[in-house]
Amino acid sequence: MKYMLLIYSDPTREPAYGTPEFQAMMGGYFAFNEKLKADDVAFDGEALKGIDTATSLRINGGKVETMDGPFAETREHLGGYYILDLPDLDTALRYAAMIPSAAYGTIEVRPLMNYNPAG
Amino acid sequence: MVRSKCGRLWNINLTPERCLEQLVREDRGRLMAALVSRLRDMQRAEDALQEAMASALVHWGRNGLPASPKAWLLQVAWRKALDRIRRGGTEQRGLADLLIRADEVQDAGEDIPDHRLRLIFTCCHPALEAKSRVALTLRTVCGLTTGQIAQVFLDAEPTMGQRLSRAKAKIAGAGIAYQVPGPEAWGERLHSVLTVVYLIFTAGYTAGPVDGRNLCEEAIFLVRLVNGLRPDEAEIEGALALLLITHSRRAARVDELGITVPLARQNRRRWDLRMLSEGRGWLDKAIARRASGPFQIKAAIASLASVESGPTDWPQIAGLYQGLLRWEPTPVVRLNLAVAMAEAGDLDRALDLLHLIGPDMQDYQPFHAAVADLLARSGQGQAAREAYDRAIAMATHSGDARFLIERRAALPD
């Protein structure tokens, strides 16, 4: 089953760019990617730029409305994701716990919809 | 609780209805576990077992009981499940897998492997809501009906039905594996299982018997089952000890008028001494393994609190609560620590501690009862009366309320 690990983090809690803590966090991501390769887990993932670069859009009464920033006023924002192909939820949760941002926010683990049950 | 094995003798004098009823009561968990292990889907397993039971009533009534009713039910449930999948038609690949596995399990005969440990760990998975874990365990492992579980939680039956369906759908949809966790997750997952068992046990005290099913006994059955399937685990033995020691006092917990009797004033002759000593035996075994844990500490506290004669060792109980804080740094444990400290003679420090946790505990009835008692002992009558009023207003058990009303009335003017 494929799982998406959505990385939500609170920018005020994350270490600031350039600090040794930031270096440690990035090192943690590097180590996580190496671990996935070593374990032969098929994976994909990206990090997102900050929410100050986000533009949100909705169609309201047939009219496109755009807005600067994310719609939801939450403290934790989507900052990146991984997609991992794994046998079960326990395995997915074990990997999710290795994502460095778990210490500064929340990792949401969601199975991907499978449109082709036979495939 | 006696759970006799359905032996070969039973077809002599049991009607099909009685036989099925007994089988379902005693072996539903085992049959469910066997079906889920092959079908990998709890809802499908439950539907298939339901169909097989309906079919059993017809066939057994017409042709008499089969040689092994349990194996018969499993075979028929299995075939019903395959039929359903074939009719569904969309899951060709899944069907192929199932058929392959079906070949492997053919002629399993009467010897049904016991997969209930996997079933329990799945039902108690931390990815499910706590209440759903309790409900699902009662439904699938203990075989309570949805209606009975709804009664325990004071929920409407359809609401409970929806909760159970959601939990089963989450297990299937999120890919919660049907397996006993490996060593890396064992401790944490076992704790989740034992917590569910303990919640079932405490629900038994508040809900009382439901349709002849006593949840305290179901919880003891569950922890005995887990202990039998995974022996030599200190925390499992600790949980078994805790339940047995607590349950041994069941007959003395309320008096003839239904009023709750505190431990110190309980009639020792009404304690079940055999159960108490069995519980202490398990506790000794657990402690000898030198792998401490919260359930063992709670069992040790329960054991010390259940002195048959002479004074209670409150300083040691306070020390154990202090130790428990390392595992569970919660206000509830601090509340119990405060009560033990007061009993040990340190009333001032106990009141300080209650004051400290007060803000977190306003909605917790036992907190107000403890505050009332400690204030009364320290001679603060008016403050004690106010605390009793809060505790009485919040009591969920009428016996508790009546006990508190008596205590309030006994305060000096």
C-alpha cells in the first residue's frame, strides 16, 4: 500500500535557518532518505517553500477568488511530503517517527486511494 | 468465569440452538480470529460468521449436530465469504489470493489455530480512538452484541454500530496489519492492549452487569487469554494481578443498602480470599522478573491496600505512587499520591499537592471527594461542605453519592 506522509510543522517551533539545530534537522532528513534507500523502500517526496509564497484559490458562485497565503488559520502548515510504498500502517508509522519535523509538528499518515484494485 | 470447551459429549443432550449459543459465547473470538486471519477484513469475517450461524440453525436442526460444530462453522463461514467475494466480482486478484490461501487451510479439521492475540492487538491498535478500541474488543474478542456495548457506554445502538463500522473500515482502509507487533513496538502496543482491558474492567464497575455479561469478568477473561497466549511477560502478569486483587473485593464494595464502602471499612469476610491470593501470586511472579511497569506498580498498590488485618502501610503506598509518576505523570496519579500521603499522616503536604493539581481536576469527581475528605480531616468544615456538594453533584454512581452525603452529614457544625 502507498502511504503519503504529510509533514505539518509550526514555523515558530522549527529551528532557524543557519543555526546548528537547523543543520542537525537537515542532516536528519539526509539520513532519513539514506535509510529509505538502504531499506529498499520505493519513495518520492518534496519539500515546499514557505507559506508566504502560497496563493489559495476557490471558485465562489462561478467566480475565481484568489487569496494571499493559505486559507486555514492554523499554526501548523504543510511543509512537505513523502510517498512510501509499504506493507502496512505500522511500518508507515515507524518511518513517520524518523522524519525530523515530527519533533516540531505533526506527521499525518494517509493511505493513497487505489483506483485499480486489480493492479 | 467458567468457559468450558465444547467437547464431543455435547451433541448427546444439546439442542442446535443451545449448542450454537454456547459456541458463540465461548468461541466467537477464536472463530473471528481464524476468519480474519484468512480474509484480512473484519467486516467480511463478521458477515460470514453471521451467515454461517444462520445456516447452522437450519442444517443442524435438520441433520443433527456435526462431529465438530466449531470446524463446521468455520468451513461454512469461509465458503460464504468466498461466495460473497465472487458475487462482488471486482476483486479478481484478491479472490485469487484468497483461493490460494483456502487450499492451504483445507482439512484444518477441528484443530483451529488460535489467532486471538493478533485479533486483540488489531482491535487495540493506537491508530483507533480509545473508545473504539474498547468497543471493538468487546465485539470481536468477547462476542458482546452491539446493543450490549451500546448499553455499557450509554449510547444509542445505531451510534455504537456506526462507531464499530468506522473502526473496522479504518483497519481495512489504513492498512492496519493483522499481526502481533515485533519487539521494537511490543512494549507500547502491549500497554495499549492492557489499557483497553483495564478500561473494560472499570466500565464493569460503573455499568454493572449488562444482559448477564459482567464486564469485570470479561476483562479478567481477556487478560488471562493474553497471558496464556504470551506467557512470562511481567506487565501482563501485573495486569492480571491488578484485576484479580481488585475484583476479590467486589462483594464488599457496597453494603446492603447499595452504599459504597471505602476499603478501610470493608468487611474482610466478604472478600474472595482465593482470588486475592491468586492475584498476589501473579504479582510475585511478575516482580521476580525484574521488569517494572505501571500495571505491576498498580497491582502492588492494590495488594498493599488490601490488608486482611492490621494497619495499612500508607508510606509504602505513597512511595509506589511516586514511582508510578515516572510512568504516568498525570494529575490522577498525583491525586492518589496526595490521598496516600494524607493517610500516611502528611496532611499538609497532601493538601498542597491537591492545590497544585486543582486547576486540571475541576471536572474530575474523585478530586472533589478527596479534597472534601482532606479538608474535613484538617478541621476546615465549611470548605469541606462545599467540596462535598461539588463531589455529590458530580457523582455518576448512586452508591458513591449516598456515601458522600453521609460523610457530609457527619461533619461537625
